[in-house]
Amino acid sequence: MNKYIISLLLSFVCFPLSADIPASQIAEVEHLLNFIKKSPCIINRNGSKHKGKEAVEHIFKKYDYFKGDIKNTEDFIKYSATKSTLSGTYYYVSCPEQAAIKTQDWLLGELQKFRVQQEK
């Protein structure tokens, strides 16, 4: 019985999004979160700059707020990692040796790469 409870708790820790995102897209969302967390890029949110781990924490907060509206991975990006809910200002990402781009475009590009890799 103890092993069952521990396994159940670990599943909630490892997959905090799984209850609301279709099973086919959990891997995509997890990939994007890991991509952000491990990235050397800096995300600019309303003039405030954040490294990957801080950005992921903010994305989780926004996800929690919008989870009822999220039906797919693109919605996850749109609602959780695109722009400020209050000001409407888009988030930008600055990566070493590259021009800053909208986080939405950055993440949609990474999602496309991930999907191509999954097809192979």
C-alpha cells in the first residue's frame, strides 16, 4: 500500500499538468518547460528579466489561472507564455548572439522541432 501512495504522489509531482492537458500533449508541454528551464536565454516580462527557472514558475502560475481554456499545446503557449494578462504586452526572449523575439514565436518554433523529432 505504501508503494502505491508514493507512486501516486510522485505522479502528481512529475506531471502537474497532466490532469488538464490531453495525454497526447503532455510530452510536448513537458518538453517546452524543460526547454525554457535549461535555456541560456532571458525572458523579458514587462521590463523584468528572468532566467529559465523563474520563467517556468511564472508560466505555471498563468497555466493554473487559464487551465480551463487550454485545450492543446498551442493554447498552453498562448495563455501561459505569450503576453501579460494585465498590460497586453508581449513577452520577449533574448538568446546569446541572437535578436530578441516574442516568446510565443520562440516556443512555437521549438514545438515544431519537437514534433518533427517525434515523427522520426
